Amino acid sequence: MTATSADILIRMDNVEKYYGSFHALKNVNLTVQRGEKIVLCGPSGSGKSTLIRCINHLEPIKSGRIVVDGTELSDGQKSIDIVRREVGMVFQQFNLFPHMTVLENCMLAPMRVRGVKREEAEATARRFLERVRIGNQADKYPAQLSGGQQQRVAIARALCMEPIAMLFDEPTSALDPEMVKEVLDTMVGLARDGMTMICVTHEMGFARQVADRVIFMADGEIIEENTPEAFFQAPRHERARAFLGEILHH
């Protein structure tokens, strides 16, 4: 099936990124269709987190172009603001404001950034807290919650901006093993609802269950992309085979 340009939500063309002399992204080309779920995997330091951080300009690129829903990310603050408003991001660390309740954390951005009235922001926040199954924690502070609960608040907070896409940067890597499933279950639910997602993760079970495409990176390059079935059963690239051998028998 060929994607028409209207179907393409995120496009990266010939993207190059350096940290000083370190070449972090090398000629990265990627298109993401509306509703597509992409899992980015690869060894540590391969450029996965850098790639998704470039999509909302948390990291500026050296050259190439990134277009999100028709807005080209230039260095102009206006384009950056538009994209950040429309693309939700969930990090390894939860980045919640400790002095605000869960509910207040979720209401803040819609009121500040979108100019949503307090009552509407609260209704939306409660709806998404229910959606991630922690509606009963709305009046608590982040420190009173488990790591898994805090990460689900972070997901709800991103959803309160009603984003067109969600970026996840290893959202379970800071969690205790018993809390990983509750966060992954939340993400599976979002995927089933049709949310466009790019997820950096080592959770290969999640990749098999949810991804439309698995993209394998090494040394700042995309070196393989395929359906989960093909990627897990018969990876084409030696680096991908070695990575899977290590991670699946860990």
C-alpha cells in the first residue's frame, strides 16, 4: 500500500545530528503514517532517543528536514511551538511537578498552552486519568505514587493536550519489573485506539504485539526496518541478529 502525502504524519529527510564531533544521526530518512505504531530498537548509544527528541526539537538537527503534520521544523520558534503542542512525549523519568497534585499536573499545559478553561481542563484531565486507570489518584502528589503510577500520570498528562502523535523514550526503563506491565498495558490500549506512536523500547513482547514496523538502529543509522514478524523471525542484518540474540535470551 503506497502512502499518499496526506497519510504521512511525520517525515524525516536526510537528517544529520552531531554532538560536538560525535556523529549521532547519519542520514536518517523516516516516514510515519497516521495511526502507525513504530518501535525503535537497537543497542545503547545507537541514536534512538536522539531521533525521537529531534522530532519535537528537544534536539536541533545539523541538516536535513523534519515535517510534522505539514509543519516544517525550522529553527523558528513558531514552528517548534506548533509541533510541541501537537506531539506528546513521555520520558524515562516522569518529569512530574512534585508540588502539584496529579490532577494539577494534567491540567497545567492545556490551560497554559491551549488556553483551555479550568473546568474543561479538569474534565479532560479526569477523563484521561480514568483512561490510564488511576482516576482515584487525582488528588495525590507524585511522591505518593509508585513509579508505574507516576509514568501513567505522565502518559495521561501528554494525552490531555489531545496530541496527534505520541513519542515514548524508553518509558519503562526506570521502573521496577512488576510495574512495567501496567505501563505497557496502557500503551497497548492507546495503540488499539489508533494513536500514532513512535516508541523507543527494549520490550520486545510489546513490539511484537503492537508495532506495525520495527526499526533497528546502530551507530546513528537506520539499518533495518520490517514488520515485527519478519524482524523477529529472520532479521536481515548481522547487527540485528546479534542484538536480538542478546536481548531475547537475556
